[in-house]
Amino acid sequence: MNAASDQLTRPVGDAEHSTFDLEDVFHSSRVGEVLDELDRQLVGLAPVKQRIRDISALLLVDSVRRQAGLNTDAPSLHMNFTGNPGTGKTTVALRMAEILHRLGYIRKGHLVAVTRDDLVGQYIGHTAPKTREVLKRAMGGVLFIDEAYYLYRPENERDYGQEAIEILLQEMENHRDDLVVILAGYKDRMERFFRSNPGLSSRIAHHIDFPDYSADELLAIAQLMLQQMQYAMSAETLETLREYIRLRQMQPHFANARSIRNALDRARLRQASRLFAKKASLTKADLMMIEEEDLRASRVFTAGITS
Amino acid sequence: MRVTQGTFSFLPDLTDAQITSQIEYCLKNGWALSVEYTDDPHPRNTYWDMFGMPMFDLKDAAGILREVNACRETFPNHYVKVNAFDATRGTESLRLSFIVGRPEKEPGFGLTRQEAAGRQVHYTTRSYATDRPAGERY
């Protein structure tokens, strides 16, 4: 924000007819870099990226409005991420913290990821201090509540989850400029959760749905992962991987990018055994190359059941 | 009589914005902050009461300032101070400590003279506030 605010405090012309250069503000905030990185490192997710762009634009315009002396209410940026397993909710939340920090909306840009256990206590009077403690830690950053629907357990009327939700609501309202809350979870369960907590739903301005990946996107993700892990595949092996993804998608418990990561991890295991069995001297290329047989050995190709 | 002690004892009371900057400085150095209160203002009283737990792993001053305000609200007629503890090996003690809240009226200290053998006089200071029992002093 430092560079951006320097830029912003510089008056351009006289008050009424002065012009404001959005392009300039955009460059000095260095948000472009983060957005480009987001594009490069996250495959697909078009609606999510669009929403992030919209939010960035709003915050930039707001900072210019402030410079023009116009009224700018800090927008509410609490968010709700819904989507199937492995669609990148946590990854995006992490990025979000950085983006909001660059835009100067939050002061520190760290992410505190919690689940029900971190918020809800075990006995009466234990929940409130516990939740407050977590909120205090998240101040100046983003509080990410994974699988938020576990907070509310309608089947147990003595459950303390409700108390945590109430404190959360209060904080989201009163300390809006101190922290951003992001809830995440599977779509249907989150909907049920919001139906029983209407106050929460209305306090969250952004409900973002993470779509499932297509087969092509998953292949692109696999390539990205291989590149990050410093492994390589020949073109033929890549075709095998494409076939693997197609088969795997049709099987139960498919968890998008996470399944792909697991598949690659297992391929690495097989590659290691293969290299070990060979006992010959290895080149760097040998160490990097994942062969077709490493993938073919998967049960996905044979039995049709897999973990 | 305005009681002063700690790091900024020579300055007028800090505003909230100034307290926030000081806390930011402490956090930047990785010190853990805590809030304490007392109604026994004697300078040799090192046993202040803790208000909540010491705060480790905090990134932002807003959380600590909130705790300070909660303490001021709960004990409007007590002294409140913020401590910064440095856990670095070899230091392991307070780096910074300053008063952030005080009672409206501070009666000050009285000087007591004790006449000892051979016309010797022993001096001691005693806070007027401590005439009354703890909790009813200010």
C-alpha cells in the first residue's frame, strides 16, 4: 500500500476538474503481479478469478474515490467459498490474503486457517474465550474457516457451535476493518448451514462457487504439479495420464486436483521402486522421468476401484 | 499525584494511536504482549494481576488494543499497563512496559517516619489508596 498511498496523496490538478489515473494506481499497487500469478498458477476457475478481479477493481476505484474526497464506505469483504473437494478453495483463500494486503484492505496479510475444533470449546464458558483468541490472532489478516458447516449441529441442542457462530457474527459486523472472514465447504452442506443461520448468510457479501475441473484442466494441473516437483513425462506418458484422468473422474470419491496429486505421488513411489530394482547407475533424466509403466500399474486401469 | 513508571514515564499519557504504534513495534520485534492491572500503585509492587493470558502469535496490534480497552472497561479505576516480553534466549524478560490506564483521582503517597534508636529516622512511602482494602481503593 505504501507505494500506492504515495501515489494517491499526490493531487492531480485542482479539486473539481482534476483527473485520476486508474492505470497509475493499478501499477503502483502491484496488484497486477498477484493477479497474473493467480492466472499462471491456478488452472481454470474462471468465475473465481473474475470475482477476484472485480474486488480488486472496486478497492482500487475506492482508493481513488477517497483521493477525490468522495464517500467510501469500506466494503464488506467476508466471503464464502463453496465447491467440491480439491477445487482449490484453500489455495485461493491464501492468495486472497495476499491480494487484499496489496490493495491495502487488510494490514498484515496473514491467513489463519481454523476448523471447528479451534473455535468451539468442550464445556460451558470455554467457547467464547477460545473463539475470541482465534479472532485476535486473525486480526489484520484473513480468518479461514474450513468446513464451516460443522460449527452448527442441529441434532445436538446443547452444542456450543452456536455460541461460536454468534461471536463470529458480532465480530464480522463490529470489526469489519480489522479482519476478513472466509468460510469454505461443500456446496450442499454450506447451503443447509446458511439456511439455519440466515444472519450469517446475509453478512457475507461474496458467495463464490468453485466449479469442478474439466479433464483438460486437470491435465494442465498435473503438468503444473510435475513441474513444481521437478519431474517430467514424455508425450506418450502424458496421453496415458489423460486416459487415467478420464477413468478416474468416473469413479467414486473423485477429489479433483487432490486426486491428481495423489495419483502423481503414487507414480513417484512406483518410479522409485523401479529405479531401485534396476540398480544401474542413474542419470539426472532417469531421476526425473516418470514412465508409462509407473502410471499403468494403477488400479484405475484394471479393477475400476481405487482409493 | 500522577504516578509514573515504565518505559514512557517521562511522557504524558499515550493516545490509542500512539499505543498502537508501540505495540506494532513490539510485534515487529517478536515480543509477546500482555496486559496487567493493579490498584496498589507502590513503585516496588511488582505483582500486578494479569488480565487474560499473555498474547503470543499475534500479528496485528488491533487485537491487543482491544484487550487493553477491555481491561480499562472492566477496571476503570485501576492502573493498567502493557508489557512486552522478549523470549529470546539470554534475555527472557520484559523489554518494554508502560502504563496505559490510570484512576481518575490519584491521592498520591504519604511519607512515614519511623523513629529508631539513637535519634535515627527510617523513611517509608505508603500510598493513601492502600488505606482501604483491595478492590475499594479508587
